[in-house]
Amino acid sequence: MVKVRIAAPVLQENSAAAAENRSLFQELGLFVVNLMSSPGSGKTSILERTLSHLPADLKVGVIEGDIYTTKDAERVAAHGVPVVQINTAGACHLDARMVKAALEDLPLKELDLLLVENVGNLICPAEFDLGEDARVVVLSVTEGADKPLKYPLVFRLAAVALVNKTDLLPYTDCDLDALCRDLRVVNPELTIFPVSARLDTGFAPWVKWLRERVRIKKGRGGGSHEQESAGI
Amino acid sequence: MVKVRIAAPVLQENSAAAAENRSLFQELGLFVVNLMSSPGSGKTSILERTLSHLPADLKVGVIEGDIYTTKDAERVAAHGVPVVQINTAGACHLDARMVKAALEDLPLKELDLLLVENVGNLICPAEFDLGEDARVVVLSVTEGADKPLKYPLVFRLAAVALVNKTDLLPYTDCDLDALCRDLRVVNPELTIFPVSARLDTGFAPWVKWLRERVRIKKGRGGGSHEQESAGI
């Protein structure tokens, strides 16, 4: 079948910008998460819950990717963290150059953790390295248990899957065990955290995972920032 | 912000193939629907319910777009209708050339209605005209009421929105009235049908809408097929 794919030069250019971002994050000892999912899986709600569960002395910045609106950025900004909005003006994913440009508007040296919420799309964002440390994919139980096998790339490249809307499990046909099995078929290394952003349940292990990665990354980072914030 | 967009030559080439498809559909008097949504909104379940509600003498063909698997095509084939699977091998949408190639494997002259299930993606498929008569977008209430304003293009170009999973309304924070209001802000001409594919409710008005369009298109089509099947 004929197909339209992302052109190789676009991906090469992206890789170069991603490498620059990665090098900067390494230098700063800043742990960076690329949060991806379908529209409506609950990325923003999870981000808000995560912010409320993280300790106040862990400094978080957020980049919000959206096609047109600033709705998500407004929700996140209400939590008192620095937020930069990227409006992709129709593009269906974030790329490393967009993120690089957005970094200029964040107080990077003060941050311990940067959460990047990608555009709601289970396909295209997976092809674009942003220079992040970890890709985290959100999947809600209402989307059906067949998604890992139908959209494998995003799950294959993720470190963590947050399985959201577990409060709706009793009212759907989704088999959580089967879903987790299929996630591990696609990616045996995947760490899976079932959560309900609506009920604020299941967040402790995910937040613990995040805090450990932040601590390890800071230990490896260079410069004064590491010493200032040691012990988180 | 820097952005990666679908290149103009790709869209021009697509428009040419879409025009050929449209001309063929016109000649055949065949009504064609392009069914679009996020992953997990319930396109395939809606397609299955629609097939079961249509009268047996209305001949339906299906094209299933999927990135890798044949899961959806197998579900649809179980209903005894001709199905052609397009595996896009990673591409995030169907285009008119893919559909054109798939048409060769369908008994087009025998069909009254062709349902094309696009790849699960609320963004990219909206940019590709397939030559269809109507775009129908599926949105589930569990995705949240903010989707029409966040992903306007797909809703702006649709004739119909099927709002699915209404059985879950009591367990979510989704306000169906607000959702319908926002849908009409984006597209005042949109016809909205709330349905539950799981409970098989709400399908009668949607199926009536489809049957009327099939009847009108057949009346306008050329050739013997129109006379053979008049009166549906």
C-alpha cells in the first residue's frame, strides 16, 4: 500500500536538536519526562495530580503541547509551577526544536524535573525524540485493552505506562490483567502503574518512581545545582 | 514556533486521487463514509452495531485502516460483509491513494454503502480527503468535553458526530449538553447522535440518517445499479 511517512531529513534534523536538548538536561542534572497518550486519556489530569503529590522542595517545570488552545496550560499554571505553552498550529506532535525554543522561557537552573505534555496522539509523537530521559504513556481503561498491540511504537519506547480511569473498570469490558499482559508483550521492560486521576488513587508508586529518577539524574548532573538540591 | 506540517505536494497528490475516488463513487451512486476518531473511541464497535441495524438488502462494504494489525477487519468480517484491510505500516492516517488501491478488492458495483474506518487519530486523518461523501467523527464521553475545541479540524469538516459510551455518563464528569454546545461552536451544521455501542442504544436516528443519504446518492448515481436497487 502507498503510504506517507515522516521524511528522513525531518527526523535527522529532529535527532540533532534532541541531542542538544539531552546534553543540556545532562549538564543541568534535570530529569525530563515526555508524557504521551491519545486525546482524552487524562494526561493533564495526571499531570495535575502528580504536581500535587510531589514534595514542595522538588522544583517542577511544565511544557504543554497543544494544537491550538491554552486550556491545558491554564489548568497546570493554577498549580503554581512555571508553564510554557507550545501551540503547534496544526502539527500533530511536539518535536525537539519546539521544545528547545520553549526551554528559553523556563527557569531551567532552578528545576529538578521537567514534565512535557505532548499533543494528544498515540501515533506521531512516538517518532520524535525530544531529548527526554523517559517516555511515559497514558492509556485509559475506557479505550479498550487492544491498544498496545494496535499502536505498539509508543508503548515499545516508553519506560512507564500509567493506566488511567481505573475507577471506570467496573462499568467497562476492559480486562486490566489482559491489558497489562499485552503491554508487556509489546515491551517487557515497561513499568505499569494503574491510577485513577479522578479519584486520586494509585499515585504513590508513580511519584516514588519519578522522585528516584530525579535523585539519580541530579547525582549525575554537573555544576552547583546538584549541590544546592542534594538529598531529594 | 517551528512546526512540521504535511508538505503541500503530498496534499496536492492526495486531492487528485480523492477526486478520482469521488468521481467513481458518483458514477456508481455509492455513498461513502469516512469514520474518524481517537484510538479507543469505539469506531469499530459502532461500525459493527451499524451493520447489524441496516436492512439486509442494503449492501455494505468496509475498508479498515489500521497501522499494523487486522484485529478490526476480523471483527467486521464476522458480520458477513466484504472487508478490505489497509495496513498503513506506521502511517498515522489513510490517504486517497490507499483507498483507491483498496477499492480494487471490493465488489463495488454490488454495494450501496461503503464505510471507511480511518486510523485511530483525531488529528492527521482530518487533513486527507478520501473522496468520501461524509465524514463522521466518533467521540466518547470518557474523553472529556474539551475535545471539540482542542481538536477542531476533524469536527469542523464532519457532517455527523456520534457521541459514544453514553452508558458511562453517570460515572464521568462529562456534561453532554456542554459537549454538544462546544461541538456546535466548532461546527454549527454538525448533526449529533448520542449512542452507546456497548448497550446498543441510540442507533435508530443515525441509521435513518445513513439510509436517507444512501437513497439520495443512489438516485443521483448513473447506470444500471440505480435501477436495480431503487426504493431503498
